[in-house]
Amino acid sequence: MSKTVFITGASSGIGKACAEVLAQEGYNLLLCARRFQNLEEIKGRLTTLYPQIAIHIFELDVRNYDEVKSKIEGLPAEWKNLNVLINNAGLSQGLDPIQDGDIGDWDRMIDTNVKGLLYVTKTVIPFLENQEGAHIVNIGSIAAKEVYPNGNVYCASKHAVDALNQAMRIDLLSKGIKVTGINPGMVETEFSEVRFKGDIERAKNVYTGIEALTGKDIAETIAFVISRPKHVNINDLIIMPTAQATGTIVNRK
Ligand code: NDP
Ligand code: 8X3
């Protein structure tokens, strides 16, 4: 029987690429994000390409616990047969020294990257229990492993994800649920556009002169991670562009 993967933040970037790669691999897809129109486009396209898989989409803001709980618990029964959760929804807002940081930016990052991930995970765990190949994949970042100038709260939010990977692995051990942290360096997505609040020029400059990772690079890695045999878990991966050594040391041509 085909396995079902639940991807949060599937409307663009890494989450969308995961949907595309995992559809090709034959997984059924449960997709959510705030931008429902994007999800409709993805569902339409992937259903045409891969008519043998099932896709269910729904609008969700992971920051709202009541919404997370009611929408996930209210899913049709067949969509609660989940095998894999990819906690991908996340964002950065601003790149300012801590003394100039915007409280709204801080709230959006912590509410999405940390609290949203926790809300979804808590709600989904009962559906993963006793499932074949139960697996939670948390998208961290190189910012989960190091801190860079002006990255303060984004880095803190991703360090929290790193801690939660380790904590989930301990707490979910007896349930047989695998937990993997995926920590990418620079991936060219809408990430920098969101960080710089629509300043396209500034966002483009982030990736100028280097071959950044693509969402597909990350998605293919996740496809590998979730297809390991039952007794094998990949705990934690850092994936960087060849031209990036650390969060900020980049070899631009
Ligand atoms: P994108 O901006 O392209 O995608 C972010 C996704 O998260 C979108 O689908 C967005 O959907 C969703 N999202 C954001 N806020 C919410 C919310 N409140 N509720 C539900 N969904 C939400 O960026 P990426 O694909 O790059 O980012 C995906 C993950 O990868 C993030 O966790 C990011 O921190 C991480 N990451 C990114 C790196 C990069 O260089 N790009 C490197 C390392 C990690 P919508 O707006 O429709 O709600
Ligand atoms: C995104 C990568 O280095 O811009 O998490 O923080 S970085």
C-alpha cells in the first residue's frame, strides 16, 4: 500500500519540491499552507502527472493551535493514516542587530518555526503511532547549528528545532517513530524574499555568484532519508551548497 506524507508549507520552495519529488516516488500527499491557490495549482499539476497517487490539500496557518487541532483532527479518516510528517513551514523575518529587532518579526519567527512545528507535531503523533515507517522530518537550517551576525532570533528559532529533534527522538523512541533533522545552507526559494519583505533585489543578491541549493536537492535527500529500512534512522543532516562553508562564508564568483 502507498505511504502518505504530510508536508507543511507545501505552497512554495522546499515544501513544494518535496511534494513534486515524493509524488514521483508514489507517495500520497497531504499538503497544507496559508496560500490555498498555490496548493490547488500543485495538486492539479501533480494529479495529471501522477494519477495513481491521492492528494489532499487544506489551508492552514500553523501558528494557530485551535486551527491546527481542528483542521487536522477533522481530516477525512483515510487522511489520518499518515506515515511521514515533514515539518517544513517556516520563515525568517528581517536581518537586524538584536537591539534594532522588530518584535513583530520575532513573534512571527518563533510562532511559526517553533510553536507551529510543536502544534502540528503534537496533533499528528497519534496518527503516526503504529503506522508502518512512522517518521517525523524537521526542517532546521545551518542556522540551527551556528549563529551569524544579525541572524539572532531566526538562529534561535532553528536552534530550538535542533533541540526538539533530539528531544523528540528520545520521547518517541518507545513508539518507534523515527525523527530526522534536515539542516540546509542556502536554498534558492522564496525564503529571502520573505525575510526581506518583498525586496526582490536584496533577496536576489543573497544567491548572486554562487550555485545555491534548490528545493529539489533537499527533497531528494528527504526521499532518501524516509526510504531507509525500518531499522535505520538518519538522525541529522547538514546539506550545504559546495560554494558555502558556513552560514556566512561563501565563495562567490
Ligand atoms: P519559502 O518561503 O519558499 O517556503 C516557506 C513555506 O512555509 C511556504 O510554503 C509557506 O506557505 C509556509 N509557511 C510560512 N508560514 C506559515 C504558516 N504560518 N502556516 C503555514 N505555512 C507557513 O521558503 P523555504 O522553502 O526556503 O523554507 C522552508 C523551510 O526551510 C523553512 O522552515 C526555512 O526556515 C527552512 N530553510 C530554508 C533555507 C533556505 O535557504 N531557503 C535554508 C535552511 C532552512 P504560505 O506562505 O502559503 O503559508
Ligand atoms: C536559511 C539559511 O543561512 O540564510 O535557514 O539562515 S540561512
